[in-house]
Amino acid sequence: MKYFPIITLSLLSLAPGIEAQGENEVDTNPVFAKADCITLLDSTAVSVQESGSGSFAIYKKFKVQTLQGGVANHVIKYDYDPLTAYAEFKQATIYRAGGDIVNIDVTQACDYAAPARAIYWGARQIMLELGRLYPGDVVEYKIEKKGFTYALLAGAENEDESRFIPPMRGQFYDIVPFWVAEPTLRKVYKLTIPKEKEIQFHFYQGDCSSSMHYENGKKAYTFVIENAIPVKQEPNMVNLFDAAPKLMLSSTPEWKDKSLWFHKVNEDYGSFEPIPEAQKKVNELIKGKKTEMEKIAVLTHWVADNIRYSGISMGKGEGYTLHNLKMNYTDRCGVCKDIAGTLIAFLRMAGFESYPAMTMAGSRVEQIPADHFNHCVAVVKLSDGTYIPLDPTWVPFVREVWSSAEQQQNYLPGIPEGSDLCVTPVSAPENHYLKIKANNRLEANGTLKGELTVQAEGQSDASVRRVFTSGWQADWKNSMEAQLLAISPNARLLSVDWGKDPKDYQAAPIKITFRYEIPDYALAGNDVLLVKPTSDKLYRSVKSFLRINTDIETRQYGFKDACSRFVEQEETIQLPTGYTLLNEAKEDSMQSTSADFEGSLKQNGNKVVLHQRLALKKRVYEASDWEGFRTAVNAFKSYGDYLVIKK
């Protein structure tokens, strides 16, 4: 059954005026005139049925302006999920600059498995080859799609049409990126819904013209932007969903409705029903654990460390419905919902109230309940009645139960009483410290001998410890030597002490002590030695902030680091007899809402003493945080410069 006539007519009625307007804009707007390719019209029209199923008509018309633009656009691709949608090319035409018209045979379009990594749920792409395009060519094409845009839920009937009905039957939502990849004269989104159905919407991070009118007994909402240009992206900026124009629509009144539904659908399915063999494992794990957090931690870490991440299709509708414990515990593999579902069942068998929650890794979730989720976690109710989030997917061999790489992240628990949208708090920098203390002795021939100790906690601990938890034991010492070789290719590891069992990450924060010597470490000449602090080069993988370009003076958009972080570096260098430090003694101290730094460099007797403390207070920063963050990080970097030591 087809539902496209009204939509197609609407699209065609938009097209004639667009071309005339486009000629003027291209001539007068330098951004459009210089582009390799411009979009004349990008239009999506959606007709929603009472069931919530949507029929989409996608129309695009673009003009090639350079040979590069022709190469970049000679193939059209479109993604869809066959579990919940169907898509096909309906028409494609090339209008040559010389006047010829080429009608592309859309029956030759390819429909194939989409490229995938880690999750193999059967997503597909359709692809149409246009052939060689030349400057001046105009291409238009149409795609029809039916269903909804995110694979969500099992449980519908087996008839073909039923798979297009969204999980909350009768409800409709859409998440519409309104940013563009190339200069676009006009971008349109039109939604037609039954007159009795209510819809709420919000246009974020930009402006559009919007309207609502009645059309053939239905309500028609139209959203339009004109003369759009691509967002100029910045390094380490937040996701485009958090920075660029977007439209969110939903017929669901509030997040609490989704929370109640999410709770019910999994309870009805029996996702967390106990099984004897798992109960035995739970009893074994919590034996001797006295506090509720001890029990929660041991269960979270067992699930995190023992359920492998592997996303293969395990049946119809890989989405909101969590697979049951029997499948998960038997297979010991799955995606986030399977890992979270195992933990929820474990917690319930240990006597806790625990439920699933949805979250969005990578960008924020708005107040419009439009299901902007890509990840499943768990919540557990503590004895004081509060819920805390747990994420076994992100904490394998991490000392946390909720990964602070997900701080400032929205989530929606599916709990019996219903919940509004929640957000995970900022984790204090001190929870993720990296402390390096080095005591060195420099000889007149340039050899450096010393001992240094590395200590870490939280996310920093996980990064430092990774070689022990995920690497071969035979490679442990080689990995320690690699750290020293980052200081100098001449470094020699004399000994290393990583404690009794560095794999046992739950016992205590990591601590590693190195003893080493580095021949010819200092550059020597004319009674002068040039030497760099050793701690600056160590464990730079943990110091993710060093990969952020702080030469940029201002930012328009927010930016992200891997995690809040506290870094402390203390280093002494005993000088050869008769040598003195030529660098001026210095002392720095600065504080802001985003970052703090204090540091000092001085000579104390026959020793050079360096001190650095950097606290980065967030994972996700506003653009206004940049000045404080940048100033603190640049100050930290400045202490890695050469020290000039003269006889």
C-alpha cells in the first residue's frame, strides 16, 4: 500500500520558484559561487498515520559547479534499517548544462548491507550511480521511505506492515538535522499528521520560518531555512547536534510517558527474570560484602569484565526490548542493552531495585521527548531512596561503576513511578588524578639517572593500567620501556615495580615505580647543558588535553575533553658540581570556572625543582570556558621547555 500522492504534489509545487531564486543567489553570494556543488532544494515531506507510522518523500536537487563537485556527488547513498523501514529510489534525472536530459534507471540501484563495525544488526544502504557529472549539471532525485528512523523494539506482529509502526504505537517523533554539508538555497521539512494528533516541536541553535495550516483534513507543519552554509567546525568541538541547527518533534507529551512505557515493555517481556545458575554466581560474588556499594560494585565489575561486546542480530527488533538473562548469561556477549540487562538482573537477584535507562553517548538529549538515544545503561535504587546510574559497558577494568567519560550526559530511567530526563554530574578532577614524581641526577657528560613514581585513579588509572588488564603479561615490561623511550631513545630501564598484581584494579589505585638511566640525555656544548623535564613526556595518552589545539584564540562552539582530570608533576634534577640554572625562577597561579593551574620552577641548592598542578574541571565545556581552559593548559605546557644549565 502506498501513501505518497499528496506529499509528491507538495514537493513538486515547491520546485519551480526555487530554480529562479537560485540563479540570483548563486550570482550574488560568494560562498555559493565558489562552492564545488550547491543544493538548490533539500526537502523531506512526512505523512503520519494514526498508528504513528510515517511515509517519507525525500527530494533533493543540486547543481555541480566544478569537476571536483562532480566527482564528489556522482554516487547517491541513503541508509535505512530494514527492521523498521523500507527505502527506494523513485526517480533521478540529470539536466545537462547544454540542455540534454538524462533519466537514470533507478531499477539499477544497489541495495546492500551497510558498512558496520562492532554492531551487525542488518542495517542497509541504497546506492545509485549517476555517472560522470560536469560543471553546470543539475541533478534531482527522489527517495521514498516508510517506517521510522531508529531501530527500537521487538514485539510487533509478523506482518510486513507492522514493522513500520513505532514501538509506542500511535506516537510519532523525528530528529531532523538542519545543518548542511554544502551551501543550500532552501531546506524544507514538512510534516502532515491527523488533525486529532498533537505534536510539539522546537528548533534549536538557529532560526527557521515555520507554519501550520490545515490540508485535506490534516494538520501540516512546514519548517524552512534558506541560504544555509556549512558549519565551520572547530577541533574537539561538541557534536553537531549540540551546535548546529536541528528540529525536534514529538507527539509524546513528556519524558515521563516514555519512562513509564520503557519500564512496562521490559517488565512485560520478562527481560530480568532470574535463572538458577546466575543466582549462584551472584551469591558467590556478594559473599562477604557488607555495604550496598560494595555489592553494587562487585556485581557491576563482574558483568563489565565478563560480558563481551559483540553486536549481532539476535532476533527481531534490536532496540528497546532488552534480551532476557538466560540468553545473555548463556552467550556472555551482546551490546550495551544486553550488558546492562545482565547487571539489572544480577542486582535484582542480590535484593536491589534496578531498572534500565536510555542515554545518548556523544550529544545531549533535549526536553522535547524525541528519543535521541543510542546507548542503554542501568540505574539502581539505594537504601536512601535515590537512584544512581551504572554503566557496565563502559567500565571494563575501570575503578568506577559509572564511567566519567560519560559525565554531563543525559539519561532516562525506565522506573515504575516514571522519571523526567536526568543528567550525570560532573566528576571532580581529583577523582581522576595522574601524579608523577621524579627524582633525577644529571651528570656533566649529559647522562641522566633517576627514579620516578606514577600514581593514578579513576579514568587515569584505567588508561595507565590498560597494558596490564588487556595486554599479554609477556609484554608488560616492554610497555614500561616504551614509556621511557618516549622520554629519550637512549633510555635504559634498570628496574620497574608495578606491585603485586596490577591486573587487580579493584584492590587499589595503580602505582608504578621506574629506575632508569639515559646516556646523552642532555644536549652539551661550551659548558652548557640543555635538558628537558622527564615527566613532561610520560603517559601523554592520559593527558588527553594535550591533544587539544590551544593555539586557537577564540571558539564559537563548546568543546570536549576525554574526562575531567587532575595532573600533578613534581620533579627534581640534581645538578653536576659547579653548574647552575640559567632559566629565571618563576611561579604561576591561575583559577577559573573551567581550569586551575599552579606551577613553579626554581633552583634549591644544587637541585632544580619543578612543580605543576593542573585541574581540568569538566568533560564538556561551553565556548565561554575556552579562555580559562586554554590559559591553564598553555601554562602547563610551558613547564616542559628546555632548562639551560651552565657551568
